[in-house]
Amino acid sequence: MDDSLRRDIAFIAGVLISGVKASSIYDYRNGNYVNISGEVHLERISVYDYFRRCFIAGSVGSLYDYGNGKHISLKLSGTSFNGYDYGSGFHFSGSVAGNSISFYDYETSQYYNFSL
């Protein structure tokens, strides 16, 4: 999974789990903020990533990434999330604590950290 899609999924999961109203996310790996706007609710997700210049839309369970034309599954369980990126063909998982998101990408076998 590429950095920008990983960041977008972390944003969506982070907002859904924490309930924080956010309009950007900080990516510790790249050391930058990225503006993201839109709706993030369990039954309706539609966000626009200004860096990627594309939408991700759908609902928890099934998202569609208009940037690469692939689906993403996303499941929530308490403060944790997991899913599958059909673009890369790999799973991901993570957890949310307040404004902080820890994201594990099975493609790279690495953890990534973000903050709302």
C-alpha cells in the first residue's frame, strides 16, 4: 500500500473510532500534514484527499478508492481496525488512542504512526 492511501485509511479509521472532527492528518514518517475533507460516518464515508486529489467513498465494510480504482475493506472493533487493500493485495490493521493512530501494513511488515 502506498503512503498516501495508508494515510487516508488511518484518517478514516481514526475519525470513526475517536470521534474527533478532523480536517487534516499528520504523517510521522513523511513529517507533514495533509488536508482531508468530507464526511466520516459509519454508514457514509466520502473524503477528499487534497494531496492525492481524489475521493475515497463508501461505508465501513466497503470503501472505494477513486485514486487507484480499487476497493478497500475496513472493519472496526473497539479501538482497533483491520482490513484488506484490493489494490496491493495485502491486509492492514491498527489501533486508535485519542488522536493517535498506529497502522500496521502487512505488505511492508512495518508500523506507521499518524495523528489527527
